[in-house]
Amino acid sequence: MPRLLRFCGRLMQDWFDVAKKIESIVAEAAAKAGLDGEVFSPEIRTADPRFGDLQANGALPYAKRQKANPRQVAQQIVAQLEEDPELAKRATLSIAGPGFINFKFKPAFLLDWLNAFSHQTAFRAAASSLHADEKVVVDYGSPNTAKQMHVGHIRSIVIGEAICRMLEFCGAEVVRDNHIGDWGTPYGKLFYAYKRHLDKDALAKDPLEELERLYKLGSELANDETVLEECRQELVELQNGNPDSIALWERVNELSIQGLETIYQQLDVRYDHYLGESFYRDKVEQVYQELNDAGLSKESQGALVVFHPEHPRYAKIPFIVRKSDGASNYATTDLATMLYRLEHFQATSIVIVTDFRQKDHFEQLELTTRKWFEKTGRSMPKFSHVMFGSINGEDGKPIKSRSGDPIRLRDLLAEAIERAARVVREKNPDLPEDELANIARVVGISSIKYADLSQNRSSDYVFAWDKLLSFEGNTAPYLLYAAARINSIFRKLEAEQLESLDAQASPFETPEEIALANKILSVVSVLQSATETLRPHLLGTYLFELAGAFSAFYNANKVIVDETGIKARRLILCQRTLLVLETGLSLLGIPTLKRM
């Protein structure tokens, strides 16, 4: 890295999060102006583009509390800000309305910022300050063993993985945990059918397909009371630790995870742990004992429950932590899981990604855990239940196959690749088959993922092939094409033409140049918002807007011109746009392509 860039990087490091830096500067100026620091808050917001880039709104509420003139308060602050030579190099100030202080960044500052963060290494190093010293366990995916994943599983997987990637990029240490359903009553029916109706060839060819067939068969046969009793006995043998039952259980889980990982590899998802329900079965006694000793649990109709009388919804709805027959349940193992994640992983934050139907369960889990940890002197990690809505067909109902069954996830991915291949072949019929296959795979799977990630996770969304594979609108193909389009610019240039851009560039001048530079700079606040709210769609929306800002710039400004300074600054805008697009899409689990 050139010496000038290293120096610029050090200079700009403190300005990575520009909004946070402005907030600090305004607070200092207010203190110097004699304002009460206990009352004054800078309240930094995005400004009306007519007046600036950022706006400090704190003068108005401060003046109301102090019965002062807000514009005079703002003028006092601005008088101090104008004495700051560091700020003067970077922004011009103005006051609008009743005391709103506007900051408009100077073109030279925008260029300095882009020069400082010209590579992902510098970008990531600066972004890591946003969530440094956090250790986050993210629980996502969580299918049941011995079953095929269906389309409903896609949201937890892709939302959870995007959250992991964003948090890691912003400095957190992340533990990915797939809390699979690998214990309980279904195994009795599965084992009954496995021992009597197993097709060994089918198991070798497609383990999950055969295991799911056996489970369904066992469930049907269990309608006979005699068979049902034998299924119960199979479960008892497993729960009592019969060596043959445990060996079969381990084999089923091993085959199941192998089948699951085939899908995860397609989706570019990896897990650090598969700590399913079974992992916690020997840890539930501690939960019972501690809840009892803390006076939090009591017996109700033979079950062990926790009530939350202070909560309007759960005052009369018990959180059942042990069933009346003495068996544990989801609540029990989830409480044990919370304790393990605190003590073993030393988590500062726990994120669980499931659909909205489990809202009540996880609210009661958090309430119970918080009281339990407080009574036992433990520190409660930050807890986030990341809920998501349903995927609906164009009829507004949950998406199904033509037979009325849930669509298998592997079939959905295969169809996406096949459809993408047809679209790509139509647009570029001369592509070699191997390149076409790779592009179709990336476009197809990315389209499925981005169709989900571009939506506010709290909402249901309509799954429509034509929309998600379109090259227009907020879609994966549109964003992938935007990145490929910029790559095509650099393919036409020699390496030496790109070596000294930072030193050659002149400050931005045209409205489109300045708008694009500002849009690139705003990636910091977007990453902060997306990771704080755990909403990947905020990043997706930003990338779509960035691609639009680049298109407006590119259409209005010729990049390869004779004037060295102009060409250099426009190539910098192209390169930094590509950097942010590629980085942002990668954080959403979407690889980019050099050409399409």
C-alpha cells in the first residue's frame, strides 16, 4: 500500500462512522458553548439533500426544555464548530428552520474517505469497531432429523447466515449453532418401521428420502393400537439407553446431517455445531433443581410450570418446563440451552431465528431465563428472537406443490438453477456450457436467497419466479449484473492504469459523482442499522439503491476520458462501488460474477 494511502487511512480511521464522529464533535461544541451536557443530545439524522448530508437536530428539543430560542442555541453551537479546523476541511455548515444544523461534506473529503477505504481489508478493519468484544451465538436452521427440508426452512437458513456474516464483518465473534430436532417421540415410529420395512438400496441412494418414507410409514402403521404400543416400547428402549437403540439413533442422525449438509453446501452455509435437543437431555435436572430452589417453579396439575404474573399475556398461561408424566419438553431443553450458551460459549448475545408462530414460546423463555439467571447471580446475555413471516404463493396462501404437499427445498433449488439457465442462455446464447452452468447456479440460488433477504423479515412475501429471476427491480440478477457491468470496465484497462488512481484523482464535481460518493459512504450507517436490528433487508435495499446511484452516474458521466484527474476519480467511484457491492452481497451470502 503506498505511503500516502497508509497515512490517509490513519487520518480517516476515526471518520469511518461519519455520523458518530459528527455526533461527538457537536456534543463537544455544545459543551464549549456552555450548554448543559445532561440535557443536550446532538440527535444526528440524515439531512434533506437540498441542505446537506447530515443534520444535528438537538438544538430544538434543548431550547424547548430550557425555554430558549432554538435558532440562537444552534448559532452558539455553530460558532464553536466553525473554530474546529478538522471539521472545516471536511464539511460546510448551515442552519435551517428552527435550529437544524446541516453538514454538507466537501468533495475533497469524500475523495479522501474513498481513498482511505479502497480495499476490503481496510473497510473490514474499520467496520469491526461496530460490534467489537461481542460473542454472539446464532441459532438458525434447526430442522428435524430423518426428514427432508422443505421451502419453509429457507427463511431461517438464509436470514440466519446473513446475520452471522454481517456480525462477523462488524467485529463480533460468532458461533453458528444448528439446534436440530434429534430426540423425542418420532423415533419410536421411525425405529419400528426401520427394523421391519427398510429398503437398504434406497437408504444408500438417498438416506433422507428413505428415512422420511419410513417415518411416514411408521406413523400410518401406528394407527393400529398394537403397533403403537410397539412404537412406544422402541422409544422407551432409546430413552433408557439400550445400546442397539442408541447405535441406530446415532446412525439415523449421521445420515440425516449428511443429507442436510448437501443442501447447506449449495446455499454456502456452514455450521460450527449441531447441538440438538438430545445434547441437553442430561442437563435438564439442573434446570428443574435451580428453578425450584429459586422459587420460580411450582407444580400445577402434575406438571412443573413457571408463571409470570406481572406480564399481561402470560399471567395465566404457564410456561411448562416438565410435563405431568415427568418428561422434558422444548421449554426444558431451551432453558438448558440458554445456560450452556452462557457458560460454555460465554455468549454476550443469543440470537434465535424462527418463524413468528413461536413468538409466545420465546418470550416466555426470555422472561423465565432472565428471572432464573438473576436469582442465581448469572449475567443475562442480550436475547433476540428473530421472527419471520411466511412464504406465500401468488394466491396469498402458504406455497405448496401441485400435490398440495410442502415443496422440498432441494427441488426448489434445482428448479431455480434450471430456470436461471434458460434466462441466461436467452440473454447470452454464445456462452460456453461450463460457464453457463456456473452462472445459472449462482443466479438461480442467489435469486432464491435474495428474494427472501430483500424482504422485511417480519412480513410474509409472495414467491413468484418471474419476479425473482428478473433483471429489473430489486432482485439478485439485477445486482449481479450491476457488479458484472462494473467488472467489464476494468477488463478493458491495463493494470498500470489503475496503480496510481488515488494520487491522480481530482475532487468530485458533477452532481452524479457527489451523489454516488455519498451513497458509498453511507454503507457504514446501513451496516450499523442492519446489525443492530438484525434485519438483512436494510443492507439489500441499500445495495439496490447503490446500484441505482451508480447507473445514474455512469449514464451521465463518461469514465474513460482524456483528462487524467477526471478519469482517475471516476474510476475510483467505479472501483469503490464494486467493492461495496461485492462485499455487501457476500454478507448476504451471494457470490458475484465477473461477467454474465
